Amino acid sequence: MLRRFVQSLPLGVLIGVGVAVTAAERVTVITHNGQRTSGVVASHGRSGENREGSSLTVTTDNGQQRRIQLDDVVVIDFAGDAPPESELQSLPSGSTNVLVLRNGQREQGTFVDMYGGETLKFRSQSGTQDYAIRDVSRIYIAPQAARTAFNVAPSAAVATSGTGIALGTVRVDARQPWTDTGITVNAGDRLVFNASGQIAFGRGPGQTADPNGNAAEKRANYPDPSVPVGALIGRIGNSAPFAIGMQTQPLGMPASGRLMLGINDNELGDNTGFYSVTVSRP
């Protein structure tokens, strides 16, 4: 593990002290939009017992500090290498956080806090415990999305026949043009989509939508002009978008390639929220 000394002001002692020199561990934070931010652990979020609104701060290699909302985080990676596929396949299907130590031990629970540049807190059934970051490989904040981030589908996805084969659950961020599901399809394959959630496609009153979209607005310059703004849509590779919405009947795939999911909107900068979409074979 590469270690370096950085100058930082710990959040708890901002007043009446000079610059403190602390040892900080390297980290890569992977977010739902696929972005990877690497650097050293600079600070932590709010009080450890309340994750809501909390954030991580990373001092990047060019010396700038970047604050990342914890709700946007998929994986906090300290090892710096790709996790083994067996590790990703064994992750739970829910939202439980998973801490993986370098000795192979794993704990399920809730990531609480990270402080001092080299220590983190994690709460499991046995209680809240401090861990030296140098002993930790990764913390999975969103296990399902981690498989997509590392391009590994759940083990059931290797099957090509059968009924009710779950391929995975994908978070479709309303601010991102297209989200890679990590699922490769062939033309004519039939998939079932179960979508939930709500997004805002603007900041004005009533500018919200569920996966069926907001029927009050359609535009010719939307990715799929046949469906309302905010609707869940898909495409295969760079092919033409197609409507998905909240219908649960199997859909035939129009082309072969990687399945992408997105939001039917041409202005994404003012969007908020996400849809959770489970994809399966009928």
C-alpha cells in the first residue's frame, strides 16, 4: 500500500489549531455514473451514526479536494486492483454494505465513517468496529451496482435458457445519458424489465416522472419521441432507443450488443433521482 503524508485539517479540530500532518491511505471511489476518483483519504462525512447527507472527501493526485456524496458511491476501493469475480458473485442482492479485508474476511453491515486518513468505522451485527484502512481491500456500498462497475454480471446471467433467470438490478441515474447494464444480448432475445422509482426532469413544480414518464410533455428531439419525458428507455450499443417504461411483458431485443438503459430527456443537467431496474429472462 502506497502511503504518503498530506497536510489536512481534521473536521473535529478546525478551530484553534494549525495544520496537522496525518498519514493518509490511497483510495479509489467509484460512483454510479462510472466515474473513478483516485487519491488519498482527506476527510470523512458527517457524524458516523447518520449516513444521510454524508460525503467522502478525496485529495486527488493533482492536490485538489473532491467531495463525493455517499449516496452516489458504489465502491470504496483501497486495494487498487480488480476484485476477483468470485468476490463479486458472492455479494448480496440487497443494499447491505460489505467490507472485505485483505485477509479474505468479509463483514456485512453499514459503512459508518472514515477519519484520520487511515481508519474507518463499520457497523455489523457484532457492533461498530474500527479498522485500519491498510487492512481493508474494499467496501461495497451498492453491491448490485458493483457488478456493473466491474463488468461482472450475476452468476445466473451465464445461463442461456430457462425461466425467471435474473440478470441483475441496475441503477439508472437521471443525470447520465446512458447506463451500461453489463448485459450482452442477441437480436430477438426476450427480456423482462421491472422498473421503480421517481426522478425530476427539471426544477419546476410538477416536473417529476416515474418510469412511464410524464404524459404532460413529449418532444421530437427526445431520444425516443414516441414516449413522454422521463420515461425509462433502452438501446443496444449505439442502435436506436426503444421504450421500456413500467410494463412487465417480455420485450424482444432489436439488435445484438450491450444493453444500455437511459432516461428519455435531452436536458440532463437539471435532473435528479434514479430508477431501479431489475432485468431478467422470462
